[in-house]
Amino acid sequence: MARRAFPLALPRFRGKDKEMASAVEIDAMRRALELARRGPRGLNPQVGAVILSPAGDILAEGYHRGAGTAHAEVDALSQLSPDAARGATAVVTLEPCNHTGRTGPCALALIEAGIARVVYALDDPTDAASGGADRLRAAGVDVESGPEADAAEQLVRDWTHLQRTGRPHVTVKWAQSLDGRAAAADGTSQWITGPDARRDVHARRAQADAIVAGTGTVRSDDPALTARADDGSLLEDQPMPVIVGESETASDAAVRRHPRDPLFYSTHDLHAVLEDLAEQGVQRVFVEGGPTLASAFMREGLADELLVYIAPVLLGGSRLALGDVGVPSIDAAKRLSVASVTSLGDDLLIVARPAVPGPRSPETVPATAGENEGVA
């Protein structure tokens, strides 16, 4: 079939000690990132590859379609006849792997295909697969790294986190009143926040691989745990519902009608839950399960990101948005770094992450923490 061609390559500019990627190669990397996004999130990273002729024409494209299938480089090479890639440039979003798993090492496949130059965006963070660039250089292949590294890093951020920590990235969400409550004295909580905030929550649900709630929330709120549009229709991407706790979930619970089969964990061991989810390829977890579960994730140090939706309303009473997070004294306070503050209609969304430990200013005034807005 006809192949899209980029404009003829601009001259490459040589830095202090290495040759930089050309404009054509950078354009090809952006195309490779587009291809990578077609692949599924799971045990393996999303990777795309483009093979360029010496003149800058696209010879082949490929991407990784999931664990056990050909890697992106091999997928692209498989579309070419023998020797068609000799002297060509391979542009890949992640450093070609250097290990044999269910498939062979991509670095070796590129060498055997006669690839003369490899441009990749991001170093492979895993001990098992890294080293592909060194292997290529040792075989006489010209290797350049770094183009579009920020975009590539963002694409595989959750997978990288999984490799580094052995568990999925965890976002904990709750909604609260200005005085830190997420329910009135009678337990009613739908809705504290307005439609803009709730729309944002559903968009974020759709971006997660799994949504986690506790059995208490399922029993009291009967949430569907789906990602929905304003008209109530289901969004295309749906998180897998995960229910944690020892109580039985009713046979007619809304979550049992979820478009994806829910997982039930009769345990309070959150580390074990996350470990099992990781083994199933879950990279991103969205926790939306009420104050008990949110507090447990905080207490165990398992929250990588907090989404706190704050409505300009006062509720008073004892139904706090957060319970015991394991802070016996102010010296043990869980310090956070605010990543962003966004207005959503009349509400505010604060995105915060655990702060890097460091000296604390003596004049810093601690803020008191505030039950989670009803989940649907």
C-alpha cells in the first residue's frame, strides 16, 4: 500500500558528543507515539515504531498489540521483504529490548534486519529489558535517544510506575464540603459538588484501568462505578470495578450489572489487592470508596495522587471526608505537594501528591483535614 512520506530530511546537527535527531526523525517519532496509543494498556508498555528509508520515506509502521505479541519494531519489520530495511532508520518510542521473553530481543532483530540507525525516545527502565542501545552500538548501529522523551514518558508513566514499585499507580478521590464533610448528619450526600465536578470525575474514571470501592460504600450507595456522559450513557472506556471488604455484595447490586465483570476481594490487605491487580496488567487504579477505604490507602502509604473536590457548602457534624490516616502527632503529618488547583463551576479540584521529604518552614501552619461524597 502507499506510504506517507515526510519531507526530505533536514541536516542533522551534531552536539558536543553525538548526532542529534533530524526533523524527519522527530516527525516520525510523533507518528510512532500515535501508533503506540493504539496498543492496549497492560503488562507490557505501549510502544510504536516507524521504519524510515535513507531518503526519509516511511517503509513500515508497527505497534505492540499486547503481551505475547510481536513488539513494535518486529511488527514493523514483518511488513518488509528481506533486506528491505538494510541501511534504514528505526524510530521507536522506547529503547529496543535486550532480553528473550515470549518474544526475542528487538535489538537483535534490528541488527539482523540491517538497520543502520535507531532513534528512540525513552530508556527502558527495567533491568531485564534494558541494554538494547548498548547492544546496538556494539554492533555498529548509530543510536540516538531523547526525541519526544516527555511525551513518551507520559504515555508509559503508569507502566513505569508499575515496574518501579510492583504495583499500579493509585489515585484516591473524595468530595467534601468546605468544612471537610462529605455527608450531612442523616448520611445524605448526593450531591455535594456540582455537575462540572461530577463530569470531571467520570472523565477520570474512564482513564483508569480499575475503580476500587469498599463493601460499605457498595452497600450504602449502591454505585454503578461506571464512567458516564451527562445524559447517563456509558463512555467508551470503562474501568474494571473492584470491590474490597469482607461483607457480601448483594446479588442485585448495581455493580453486578457493570459492562465489565467486577472483581471481589474478601480482604483488607490492600498491598495484596494491588499486587494481584498488577499481575493482571492493571496500571492505574482509581479509588472512590468512601472515608474508610480512602483513609486505609493513605495510612498504608499507597496513595500516589489525591483528587479532592471541594464544594462551597457547610455541613457540620461528624461525617468527615477522611478518617484515621496514621498520624499520631503533627510531626508525623503526611505532607503533600499541590500539583494543581482547578475551578469546576462553583467547586474546586485540588490535585496533590506526597511531598518529597525535606525541611519544614517553622512558620508553616498545618491545615486540618476533614466522609466522602456519595459514589454513583
